[in-house]
Amino acid sequence: APGAEEDKQGIPFCGQSGQLLDKVLGSIGLSRKENVYISNTVFWRPPGNRQPSAEEMAICQPFVEKHIALIKPDLLILAGGIAAKSVLKSDISVSRLRGKFYDYTNEYMSAPVKTAIIYHPSYLLRSPGQKRLAWHDMLMIKDFLNSAK
């Protein structure tokens, strides 16, 4: 869900965590201006900046699924637990999901797409000790994208 700055500007990941995300993506040659599409899984900021409810995620789910189908990504990257829970319908923690690929599909897609789960940039800002694992995830993603070319 959007944070305060994202809510103000109407752009996903445009605040401090978005700046970190841009740096992380840039470290492996990715850029939202050239080859990355970013979307939220809930399209409004929940009151009090709380976690989105299951009902809010369910309301947005068909739109998220259609976004993914229309974009036809080479790789789907889910940033954080809310995205993983919403898209993969999984309650497993990011720390257990990260580090491997999953196949994701929905009713609008003709074929599954490889999916990686990474720590949310705001989590990395609060827990800089996890950046080493995040870097391993980005190298895994880079290797996958290079092998897909």
C-alpha cells in the first residue's frame, strides 16, 4: 500500500524506500524508466498507515492480476510480506520465501511467470543488517534475467 509520500504524489515507491529500491534495481542494471514496471497491491493508503486488511487486498486483487497479465513480465518481483501475501496468497514470511523462484499465474495469464520475493526497501531501511541477503537476492535475479536473454 502507498505510504505518505506515495499517497501525496500518486506514484508507487517514490519516497525514501523508493529511492533505495531504485538504487537496488540499478545495481543490477534495472530501471523503472527503462525496464521495470512498479505497482502497489493495494492502491490507497490505509487509515493510520496500518497494514492493509484482507478485505482491502481482496478488493484490489483483480486489478493486480490484470496488471500482471497486461504487462507480461519476464520476472515478477514481490517486495515485502504484503505483496507476497496478496499475490501468492501465502502467510509464509519473506525471510522464508526469499532466495528462490516461484511460478505465478492467474486467470488472465496464458502462462506462468517466474516470481521472486525480496525484502521491502522500508524493511531494509529499518534493518540494514539484512542488506547482505537482499544483495544475494538481487544477484539471483540478475542471473535469471541474464539467462533469459
